[in-house]
Amino acid sequence: MTTPPTPPSRPAEPAPPGFGGAEGPVHGTWEHRPAARWEDAFLSGNGRHGALVFGDPHDERVVVTHHALVRPNGSEHARPPELADELPALQDALLAGDRTAAESFTDHRPLRWVQPFHPAFRTSVRRTPSHGSRRDGALLRSVDFTTGETVASRADATGRVFVSRADDVIVHQVTGLDVDIALDHRLPGAPTGLAVGHSAVRTPSGALLTLRARYPDSDRSYTGVTLVVATGGRADLTLPGVRVTGATSVLLLTRVRRHTGELDVLAERHALDRLPHSYDELLERHLARHRTAYRRVTLDLRADPAERALTGSELLARPRSPALLERLFAAGRYHLLSSSGLNPPRLPGLWTGDWDTAWSGAFTNDANVNLQTASAAAADLPEVTEALASLIHRQLGDWRANARAVFGARGAVAPAHSDGESGLSYHFSREYPLHLWTAGADWLLKPLVDHDDTRGARDPRTAAALAETARFYEDFLTRTDADGRLVVVPSYSPENRPANGGWGALNAAMDLSAARHALLTAADYHPGAPEAARWRALADRLPPHRTNADGALAEWAWPGLDDSYDHRHLSHLYGVWPLDEINPYDTPRQAAAAHRALELRGAENDSAHGHLHHALIAARLRDGRRVANALGAVLDGDFFHDSLMSAHYPRRDVYNADAAHTLPAVLIEALVQSTPDRLVLLPAVPPALPAGELRGVRTRFGARLDLTWGPDGGRAVLTPRRSHRVDVRTPSGEPRTVDLVAGQEHVLTLGTW
């Protein structure tokens, strides 16, 4: 990748206390001005509640979010289309050569979006007029990734916020000021028909503020409750808020509930009252969970200490700085952990300051959720895997309904979009026939399988879900071609179509790989079951991938269907990543065809997920320069806000977590890859990263890995949890077989490359 001109240098201020910089990577970020836009607000979250903190203790604004907050729009009653009776006729037509037959395979409903994710309200904590308007001292606002704490300080006042993993509460403390406190629902895009009620009552500790909002034309509501605890001083009601004067500190404890009927606010108050009324005590309880998880994996790229001391916005102006990649890796881990709990991350993670969230702020399962959670197993974040598993297992009944309604089959078919409440397939149209997509269950279950490999034990819930997926393929895969091979018909490659065909086609490469993987994995999870032999036999009857006239792995293995290269999705290379079906070691010819397909792929609309998906596949194919170019497209494209949360398009257009959460996975895959029987070291190191250290990575054969590399070679230290024999691949030298013994360190020395 080319190196752009370096911005003019200026004397670097030291990093804020506690952030380090000279001795290693920085685990936080900071700025010297408050956020002017909610997109630049620093983030905290516990996988349920989220907080966007603007960062000025004199006029603090904290936007409160919750994973369960979705606005009813009628789709809460939507069902999948009942099309099973028409499926045989569609299959006949497609097999007979009618390439547009699938475009009428619908119940002709208009496109319906899932319930959109939205913010709850803004907590406003403002310096009282009696203090005047002067703001004393320079501002420093920061977020500490190791604690989940955002801090904003001036000479005369400090505000601190975190979202507790231990107590599921937003904790906000202000010291040094008399303040007016209120809850305000008036955020951008808030519907005019939102019925809002406020209340404020005195309590022995201070006050209780309540905001209740009922959605238009719905029996559903959400309620926010904030307990105000004043240490010393006085709390006076200023309806609908409260004024606190003379206090040494003010503590706010906030929760949000989505509900039908009336919420028992008194019970919520008592629950908050039972919590410690000490910021430090609440933080200590939280750290036992958050800090332990965050610190498991670290990346050190030997960055310049002077660049590590720059603010986040200054680093973003140096897109080729190793210090920027270090900080984005750390921020990506932090934001991914913070947005995973009740659910995995949505398109915007766990955060939004606007009711008009792009694409409904949905869980988009045909690339986005999958990319965002890609690092969970290797980066030792089982919290992320469990959040994904929670969503899957809550919705498995809906997946069964999809299989029955659309395909007349047993088993399970995942939807392409979900709001977190429903797993039914109702978001589709002629140009996006997402109800025809059958590969989603396998892709969503893949991180759960990787997690089981890592820990060396199989979750019975994952085994049951895999069996449901295999049963679907048993019923669905009934048609054959002239050679007796099974045909996936209809077949859909998100979100593309053949250059000479319709949106629904035959034998999409992704569908072939997913069906094969789902059947074989289900059989592995049920070794003694009578179905296992049937599932393996069915997998063996699927056709191989096709190489097209350009020497590229074809997106559709059906003869006569031509590729459409300029597209943001890379669904056809699913067998390369996240699967290991196609790789340079076991299937070199197919790997070469996949690499050619990657070379020919365009970037279409410059979506962040397209660039980083490209990078993940390039890493599996050992192409470090292509990894670097894909990363460069994102870093050069101004995709990151000052918060270090990302955007979907260049120039920070559309708040979106894809780049932020996927970037750590790209860097790990460029340095370390593993399967249950193979370890690949330094497969695709970008040329601009000649030295570094990656610590704490988990392999799929159950070992912890610490890796160092540099111009003179490298060193890998494996600490296995179980004894196992693995094939080791390095950039230089012949492959070697290593026998690992549980509990014993094994050191691998790497030559130069």
C-alpha cells in the first residue's frame, strides 16, 4: 500500500495518566474537546444498556440505549410467506432454464423492515445558573477500555460514567458542581406521536426521576428510571427534573425497561436503592467481569511512543500509523465486548443517538453480524459467542417456522434480518429475495462451533441447532442434475445475482459450502446417531465448486450462469472464510481459483464490511499485500469517528460498527490462523507491520498462543489445555508436526520471511 504524506508534526502531549504509551499499546482514547455530534461521543456498555457520553462535566449529555429498544412498526405481527406448495413448480421452472422464475416466488407483499432500534432518552446534567457560564480549566475527556469508564474533567469538576456488567445499571458521578438533572426524550427523529410522561419525587438519598414513553399506535412502552444520590447538600425538585446544590458528589443510577402495561416503578426504585451508593464500589464489582475479559488478548505493533500519545482524532489523521492500528484493535475489542450480552452487536453495535437508525439498526445475518463477531473465538471473548448463542436459541422456533412456511421442510432456516425479538423471515422483495437464502443458519452457528473447538467441549444446544439445520437439508435437497448430483434450487447469493440471470438461481457457491459444512458438522456432533450416516452421504452428493472462464471460483456452480464481479458481498468465498473448505494446503487448485475471484471482485459502493470481508479472505489465502490494501481502503477512507466507532461508508457516512468490530479479526487472521488440527503462523502480515507481539490468542485445538515477530524471525509460545497433534505452517520452511502436551509450554522458533 502507498504511504500518504505525513501530517505536520507537533510536540506530542503525554498520554493521560494510566494510559501508558511509551511502554506499550494504549488501552483507551481521549480528546481535548467535548463531542459536538453523538457519533463522536465516547461509548460504554454492558451488552444490555449502552451510554454515549459527550464529555463535558459542566453540560454533560449521556444518551441512554438498550438492546431491547425497538419501535413497533407492524412487523411484530409479520409472518414468513406461505410458499411451500408452490416450491416444486419453482424448482421445475429453474431447472428447465427459466432464469427469472424465482422473481414471482412471493406472496406479493411490499418490503417490510424489522422493528427499528432506537435510543431511549438523554440524561442532562448541567451546571446550575448560580455557578455562571464560565468553564474553568482545559477539558480532557477519555474512555478507558480496561474499565469501560468514560471520564470528563476540568479544573473545577469531573464527570465519570460506566455501564456495569455486574449490576446492569448506568452509573454516572459528577463532583465539584451544583447541577440541574433531567431526562429528555427529544432526540433526533423521535416520533411526534410518542406519548411521554415525566415524574420526579424526593427520596431519602435525593430524588427519583422517571420517563415513560408509549409508542404510537401500540400497547408497548419503555420506561427509564434514574435514582439521584446526593452526598451532602440538598436536592430540590424542579419538575420534571431535580436541582442538587452543595453536594460533594452526585451519583446517578439509571435503568431502562421495555414493557407492556404499567411498569412497577416502585420496585425499580427499590432495586436501585439496594445497590451500593458508592461509585467506586460499583466500579470494583464491574471490573471483575469487564477488565478480565478485555485484557485476555493484546496487540503490540512496536509503535512510536510519540504517536501513541496523540489523541484519537490526531491519530486518525495518520492512517498508516501502527499506533492507530494498535488503538483501533484495542477499541474494537472494547466496543465488541461492550455491545455483547443480551444480544450480539447490531449494525450500530449497542449505540445510536437518532431514532432514524439506518437499516433499522437490525441484526443483519448475511454478512454484518457474522463479520462483527468474527474474532470471538480467537480473541478469547466467549462473552460475544454467548451473546450470539442467546439470540440464536431464543429464535430457533422461528427458524423452524421459516423452514415449514417457505420450503415445506423440517429443521431450521435463519432469517437475513432480525430485530432481536423475531427470527421470522419476512424482510424480502423481488430484488432482495432474502426468504430464499438457506445458508444463514450455518454461518450463524459457525462461531459457536469454533468456540466449542477452542474449549474442547461441545455445547448440547449447538448440537441440537446443528441437527435442525441438517434436517432442513434432508428435506430440501431432493432435486438432482443430469449427473445425479444434488442441486440447491432455489439458491441465492447475498446480495448479488448472475450477470445473465435473475435474483433466485441454482447452486450458489455459498449455499453449496454451507450445506456441506452443516451436514458434516452435524454428523460430527452426533457420531452415534442413525442420522449421521445419512447426513454424510447427503453431503457427498453435493456438486463441487466450478471454475469459470476467467479462472475464478464461480459464484454459481450451475453451468451458464455468469459472474457479476463488482459487488460489496463476497458470499461465494464462504468456503475460504469463515470455513476451511478451501485453503492453500489441502485444496491448492481451488484456493488459486478463489484468489482469482478475489482479484476480480470490485468494491461496488465502498462499504466497510466489503473491504474487511475482502481482507479476511485474503488473509486465509496468504496475501498480505491484499490484506494491507483492504485495510488501507478503510483507514484512508475516513471511516472512523473520534469515538473510534466506525461508519458504513467513507467520510463517516452512516454510523455502523462493521469496521470497528471486524478490524481485530482481520489483524489476528493476518498473524495467526487455526483449525482443530492445524496452526498457521504469520500467513499474511501486511508489509507495513514488520514487528510486533500478539498475546493471548486462542486456537481451535485448545491452546493459548503468544506470538512475537520481527525482521530476524519470530517466536510462538503455545500453552495447550489438552494434548494434541497439530500440523504447523510457517512463512518459511517445510510444514512440521508438533505433539502438544496439556499444560506444557511448547516454543516454536520462526525463521526470517
